Amino acid sequence: MSIDNDINVCHKFVRDKYAKRFPELESLVPNALDYLMTVKELGNNLDNVKNNENLQQFLTQATIMVVRVTASTTQGTNLSEDELNYILDACNVAIEINQCKLKIYQFVESRMSFIAPNITGKLTFIFIIFLCFQSCIVFVYSHYRSFYCRQANGSGGWTDKLIENALM
């Protein structure tokens, strides 16, 4: 999809440029959007990672703790004002692109019943049938297995292995 490609291009640009300031961040925050939002929050001041409530909205506590410890020992150098502005602009562009993508998804999802009502209903019906079929198979298999184990005294058999392989 072109939108995801654009986000990845922005992520690569920011990753390459921000590595000068905090090279370890790429391995600590592997998700592209989380990385971009983290860079936007940290900027040139890596002390921003301490007690930052915005980071808690998209990073786990464990990740924030690792970023905090790594930021205190990084060998990165400060970015110039121009470099930082380019990086922050790229972060803003990627985040805005992602928000637009989500709006497009929400719009299409809200109009799906109008665009293709037959398909929507049929897909829902097929999905429900699939879930029922799957639960029936598990139910039958569990009862078959308990009965078969009682009959074979736990030794198993070729049919038991066939069913196990079919469910995998």
C-alpha cells in the first residue's frame, strides 16, 4: 500500500538522521510509528524520557525504562537546530499520514454495509459458521480423545494421530 510505504520512507529518514543523537533507539523501539512518536517527544533533550506521560500513551513501562537507562549512557551527539527541525517535520508528516489512513479505514468500514451489503452479510455469516465449525471440531475431538484414551488405556493409535494432525 502506498500510504504504508510513505510512512516507512519517513521512518527510514528519521531513523538515519536521529541515529546521530540516539543510535540505540532503533533497536529499543522497533515499531515505526512508536519510534517516530518517541523521537518527536525526546527531540534533542534525552532527559525528556523521565516522567513523560506522553510516552506512556504508546510505549510500555518496560520499554520506557529501557529507553531511559540507555539514554543516560548513549554516545550520541546533539543535533543542530536545522537537523532537529527536519527530523521533527518528518515525524509530524508520518504521524499525520497514519491518522489520515485511519480516517480512511474508518470511513470505508462505516460505509461497508452501503457499498456491499450482500458481501458484508455473507462474510459475517461465513465467519460465524467457521467459528461454530471450529468449536464443534474441538468439542468432538476432546470427547473422542477422552473416550479413546479410556478404550486404549492411554496407548494412543493411528486415528488419534490423524486427528491431531488434522487440527494443527
